[in-house]
Amino acid sequence: MTSDGSKIVVCPQGPLIVRGEFTIEDGHGQEVPTNRTTVALCRCGSSAIKPFCDGTHKLKNFEKRS
Amino acid sequence: MKLPPQRGPVSAELIDLLRTFAPENDQTACDDRLVVPLESEDILFSDDLQLSLFVLYELHYRGFDEVDERWEWNPQLLALRARIEEQFERKLREIAMDVSYVPGDAQAVAQQLFTLANDDGGPSVSNFIAREATLEQAQEFLIHKSIYQLKEADPHSWAIPRLNGRGKSALMEIQFDEYGAGRPGAMHSELFALTMRGLELDAEFGAYIDRLPAITLASVNMMSLFGLHRRLRGCIAGHLAIYEMTSSIPNARYARGFRRLGFDTPVTDYFDEHVEADAVHEQIAGRDLAGGLIEYDPTIATEVFFGAQAACAVDALVGEHQLTAWRSGKSSLRTATERMPA
Ligand code: FES
Ligand SMILES: [Fe+2]
Ligand SMILES: [Fe+2]
């Protein structure tokens, strides 16, 4: 991790892990609250707590293994 | 916590010794007492040996009320611990089954651990809690969990000075979150205490020790065994990885179960928090902790996978114990007769 900015890890068959300095906003410009400094953002579309990942992707097979 | 009641010859001698003597003055007392033979058919289900091991380990965590703190490093107690641990580790290696790990990079390690977690065919306590548990069964479930969750993350913290590089940073990132990210009152152990109090349970660590069966103690003793030995640092990393990977989905079910029983925040906070937190932790634990550790030292790989597989095997036994009791309308905790002094 660098001291400024943020870094995103694309987890194969899983979420985006975001760490560093960032804010998350919804479509209305409202900040999505979180008290975590590293978050997992859902990439599969199945999470019940979007935009965050809740692990449901593990039941879904949404992305082929490379 | 208070010293628990004994459950057989070894724990009887041990607990009596801790209660009565001072470590430095009474060496002969130790010599006479701690040579008791360790007999057990299956150490995972031995009340006497699992309780003894729990007590010996607890000296390294928070100790016991009115017990001399110097006992922690007493050579005779360490020798007794080593004798029990030898049997315990042998049994764990037996039930964990062979490791089938294919060497690869950190992502390959994570993927194999995720596969292991997915294939874990252990009995589903979480489905039971979600759909059918009664209030009493939900309380019992919390009582079983409390012996770890009220000191959640502590056994894995022993590994911190024993790792380096990517694996260590990963462990620190996870543990920081487990301990509430610096926010007082937000430690996962504290959230769990709120859940317990919400169900009118005593949230003091160890309050229900006498009611816990050997197999529940075995699951927390396994973490202390892995955590306290540098030699087993790979195992504690594998253990943490598999715990994180088998957490988000079950915790969503627990939350559903407690809501079905009429509870809400703050009782459900612990479970809700773990749905979100462990979806992050499982990625870090698989790729950066376990994967990072193996990248740094490929020879540790089988130990990482052994730790993960042992965790699955023991927790399957805990789950089986709970579900068998509940399905036949019985308590999963030790009964009053079982708790009668022998
Ligand atoms: S990516 Fe994890 S639930 Fe969608
Ligand atoms: Fe936690
Ligand atoms: Fe976690």
C-alpha cells in the first residue's frame, strides 16, 4: 500500500478489495457510510449488503476461473 | 475468571495445586502430583484432559482469580502441558486427513483454501439457528461460542512476532479490525458480550466453563496449541484463513435466526458486523496471510493446510454434538449429573 491514494485488488471470482484513501458515494452523491479502512465491494451482483460483498459470490460461480 | 471445577484425576491435581500452593516454594508438591498418567480413549472427548489443557493455556492469557501468576512459566506445568499437547496434536493430525496441496502462487493458495472451505461438509448449525432454534438453543449456541468469542482473535495474535513481510501485514490488518480498529467498545469480543447480555447471559469470560463439553474446549485449545508454538505458526495462519472463509454466510444466517426470535440491534450487531468484515478478511487471510506466508517459505504449506483442515474437522464435531442434542430435544451443554464431582 502506498501512503497516498488507494489501491484496488480484483479478487478472482470475488470482490474488489479497496484500501487506502477513498470515499464511496451512491448515485445521489450521498456518502455510503463505513467504518472500515479496507472494504470489499461486490462484483458479482448477488450481495445483500451492496455495495459491499457479503460472501455470497462463493455460492454463485459468476466468473470463470482462468 | 475463577478456577473451574475438576473433571477427573489430572484436572483435579492441577486445579488443587494452583489453588493451594505457590510455585516457587512447593516444588515437591508439583513433583508428586503432576506425574498422573494421561489416559483417554479419545482426547478430543476427554473432559479431564481438555479441561486441564484449557486451564494450562489460560495461564498465558488472563489467568485465574487468586492464582499466583508465576505458575505460567513453571517447568512442571509446562511439562504436563507438553505431555497433553503431544497426544492432542497426534489426534488432530489423524482427523485432519492428508493434505492435498498443489504448489502455486498466493492466489493459488487462496483458491485451494476457498475450495476447502466450500467443500466443508460439516453439519450446518447456522441453518438450524436460522430456521428452527428455540430461545434456549440460541442461548446454548452463544454459551458454546463464548469460550472463544469473548477473547476473539487473541489466539491468532500469538503469531504476530513469528511472521514477517506480506503475511505479517495481512495478519495485522485483520487483527486491527477484530480489535475494533481502535474504536473503544467495538472489539468483536465486546460486540459478542452485547449479544450475550441481550439474551440475559453472563458475558464474563469463562462464566459457563463448567457447562461446556470437552469437544467445545478442544476447539479453543486447538487455537492455543497452534498459536503458542512457533513451530505451528503455519497452522494458526491456516486456521485463521479457514475461520474467515467460513464466516460471512453462516453469520448472515445467525443474524436471521436471532431476528426470527425477535431480537435486533445490538444483539444482532455481532453477526451483521461479521458478514461485512469477514467478506474482507477472507480475501486477506487467503491470499496475503496464508498465500504470503507460503510464498515466503514454501516448506510451510502443508502446515497451513493442516491447520485449516484440523479446524474444519474439529468444528464439524462441535456442530455434530450440538445438532445431535438439539434434534433429540436435549441440552448440548453438560448436565447437572455430568457436573457432579467424581
Ligand atoms: S462479490 Fe462477494 S457477494 Fe458479490
Ligand atoms: Fe471477528
Ligand atoms: Fe474476521
